[in-house]
Amino acid sequence: MQANTINATQSTILVVDDDPNIRHGLALALKELGYIVKTAKDGSDALMCVQSHPPDLILLDNFMPQISGYEICRILKADTFTEDIPIIFMSSSDSIQEKMLAFESGGVDYVVVKPPQMTELFARINLHLKLRSLQTHLAQKNQELSQAVFDRVGMLKELQRTNLLLHAQKEAALDGIFAVDEQGRIASFNRRFCEMWEISQDVFASDRKDSTAPNGDPLGALLIKSDLPVVLINLLENTYDEPDVIRRGEVNYRDRVFDY
């Protein structure tokens, strides 16, 4: 079902009116249209009904004994549990003052239905149910988006913690570490690798001012331009030419022997 499509059989309407003839007449007409209808004879009955089974829309008489329709509306709009339920006021009065009171108390519409003007009333009911469906759909999507953002932030924080841990482990390693990605760019190296070959870390750092590679310097360019030890260049070239081949051996550099 699309967000702007209302299924009448799934919408519940509460009719609140102290006049039993109007109350029962509206209930019968709305049921014939396929709505689920509940009724309340006064303000107290209406408040209990809404708290136990919140409807999708309320048709509310503005003039009732004990508690007026305006006061009922204010009570419902002050409660976060019921504040989003659209309330349409029904009245026999076409007074501007009464209409202003209806909107000021939180009503979404005001319809003169005494004598009954059912066609207009049903059109407004359908309109406000569609609006409520759209608002509910939008609120749900916003909640899903907020949750997705929250989850992504959590994942990024966890990834940062993992990267920090891996970096600390890499720097604490006794072995030299040098890694190249699938595009042939220098992906990672540790301090021990530079110490073993007596070279500056700046040789491999991708944030050098003369670096043009967006994600690390290309290894091929580095082997041509830099003054690395010949034995290291030969080792890196062999690895660069055949990246899928696993090699094990020894290299001699000055008075030291390195396993790889």
C-alpha cells in the first residue's frame, strides 16, 4: 500500500457526541463506508476510549455537558500519547469565534454537520486520514534514517578503534611490515621496516608535498625515483611484478641478514 493510500477497513474513527441520534447516525454511515467506528457519549467516555484504544481520527462535538469538546481536545493534544490524532470538530454553529476556538485548541478542521452535511464531512475525513498516513510514513522514514545514521556512526567509531589497535600492533611489531594494495599503491608500513633498512619514513609517506597520488604513492614510481638500497629494490620489484606469488628467503644488507 502506498503512503498516500488509505484503506478504510484499517482506519478507526471515534465519534464523540452527546446526541444519540447524531452519534448513531454517523456511526452507521461511516461503517457503511468501511471504517471501524467507536462511539462516546461524553468527554469522560471519550478520554477513556482514546487511552484504551487510540483511534486514527476523532469526530468531536464542540458543545457537550460537563467537558466541552474544546477542553477534550486540549487534554488530548497535551498528551504525547494522543497528540498526533487528528480531531475534526462537528457543530451546528457557523460562528467564526467557535471555529477559532476549535483551531486554537488543536483541532485540524471544523465542519458544520447539524443539519448533516455528510458529503463534506466524509471528504474531510478522508483528507485528514491521508495526511495522517503521510505524516506517519514520514516519521517512520525519519526514524529509520536516524537509526541508520546512528548505526553508521557506531560502525565508524568501531572501525577507528580497530584501526588504532592495528596501528599500535603494527608499530610494536619486531618485524618490518610493508604492504601494497591491488592498485600498486603503498598501503602501509611500520617504523621497524624503515629502521631495518636505515631509510626515512618520509620516503614512503603519502602526505609528502610532491606526492600526487590520492591514496598512497605508486610503488613503481617510488622504485624509480627513490634512493633505496639495491637489495630492497630488487625484493620489492619481484613482489610488485608477481604479487600473488608467496616467497620465502633471506636477504643480506650490510652486516645483517633479513628473513622474508
